[in-house]
Amino acid sequence: MLPRVDTDDEGDAIVPDEQTLRPGVAALCARLGLRDATPSRFPTGSLPVYAVGDRYVLKLFPAASAADARAEARVLAHLQGRLPVPTPYVHDAGEYENGWRYVLMSRLRGGDLAVAWPRVPRAERDRIATEAGEALAALHAVDPAPLADVLGPGDWPAFLAAQRASAVDRQRAHALPAPWLEQIPAFLDSVALPVPVPVPEAEAGGGAGVLLHTEFMRQHLLIDASDDWRLTGLVDFEPAMIGHRAYDFVAVGLFVSRGDPRLLARVLRAYGETFDPRELLALTLLHVYSDLPWYLRELPAPRRPTLDALAERWFGTH
């Protein structure tokens, strides 16, 4: 019932089309023994995700994202019970039809922190920042080796080199103005990025790293206002990677602290490490999902139109 989707362009047409997806989703729920629950699609996200009653969440992946489905199921199973913030439990996962895959997971309590944020009291925001830092530290302490067969990039230095080679073109595709584009090569040349410390088992693959969420942001954190604004979940692990820990702080600075140095300082203090703001902006430019024009529209402007000033404005702690 679900049409095959092999390309991103096909996905852009099919994934938002609930009328096309609904019969296939209903049939899959019946196959999973959930025919009595009516699936309700969550309004945000790049993939079709449904609440199925109060207990389950069903996430669908087209053929073009099959690797992401395998990654999410494996990462969630690997993390079960290991973080101070709950992560979904995988009840079932596998192939469906026409290349589609699914992950049926537990539904965590609470709602989107990004939506709730304007209502969160200042003192609770500080505590949430601390809890976020502790959760990220725990995530990075989990051994990623059992996931190396499903998570990239494998060779971290080679990944950074490839991202660096395409950095200007990728930002130009997002319509970044020329005065910013012209600064990127020299800025990246001036920043020495650390690589993961190699271990014997990983030397051939370019060095070991930590398990990265890669999109650690308010939108992927759940919070319960009725429980003193406690974090109740961390979700969306399909873009997980294995690499240097600093890479996760790109999303932290952009989407958790959002240019607030006090909040970022609290996250880092709880995490137990600090990073050079220029290093984090360089990784922002190298990030898989980097869109500097969008960030410039959403986040506080720097004092001067330079990448050095931007690094301090978004990733500084003073």
C-alpha cells in the first residue's frame, strides 16, 4: 500500500502526503497487533511518525532512508536504560513493503521542549541545561563499538576533509551571501580540529570516537510540565554517528542554548569539558545539516560580520 520511495525528491512528494500513507500505516498497525488503536501523526519531523494510542510510537522510513531505520533501532536498543534521561524502548523493527522499514517504540511521557520553552521558568531552564549536559556526557560514555557496523562515517578525518572540501558550495546552495562565503576557507584553515583518540581496534579506520546524537536540540528533548519541568525523554537517533564529541555541541549551541552564554556554560559545566568557540563554529560549517543562512536568521547577530565574531556570539560562554 505504500509506494516505493528511492530518492529524496520522491520522499519530498510522498512523505507529507498523509492520504497516500494512511492506508499503509493502518495495515502495518494491524499486522503489529495494534488494529484497535488509531494512529495519529505528529505534526513535525522529516519522517512519518505516529502516536499509536498512549503506549507506542510508530516511525516509518522509506527505502531511501533504510539505513537510518536500522541505525535508529540498533542505537535505541544499545542505549536502553543507560542514560539519565529516558530513551524509547524498541518493541519491534523491520521491513514492511516496497522498501519501507519501521521502528515500533515506546511512547515517552512529556512534550516537545522547544514548544514548552517560553513557559519554562528561568530557574528551571538552568536545571534543564544541567540535565542536558549530564545526559550528553552519559551518551558519550557509552561504548559505540557494537554499533560500528551501522553508524558512519568510519574514518572521521576523511569525513571532515570531505565536508571541508564542499563547505563553500553547500552554504552557497543555501544562498549564504558572498561576504560570509568568502571568509569560510581562511577560517577553516585557521582552526585545528581535534580527531578522536585512536584505539588499537580502530586505528585502521581513522580513530575511535564517541556515540553522537548529532541533533541534540530542544526539539528532540521531551519535558513534563506537571513534573517540575523534568526532562522525560531524548528521541530521534536515526542520524547518530561515531566521531569526536565536540560535533554534538554544534546542535547544543544552535538549538539548546541558542546563543545564550549562560545556558551554554551550564551545559558544558555539567558535561565536564569546554570547547573553543572557533572549533565549534568550524564544525558547524562542516556539519552534515549545516545551513548558516537559517542560523543567521534564527540566532543573535554577532557584533561584527565576521566568522570569528559569530563563533564567540553563538558558542562563547562569557
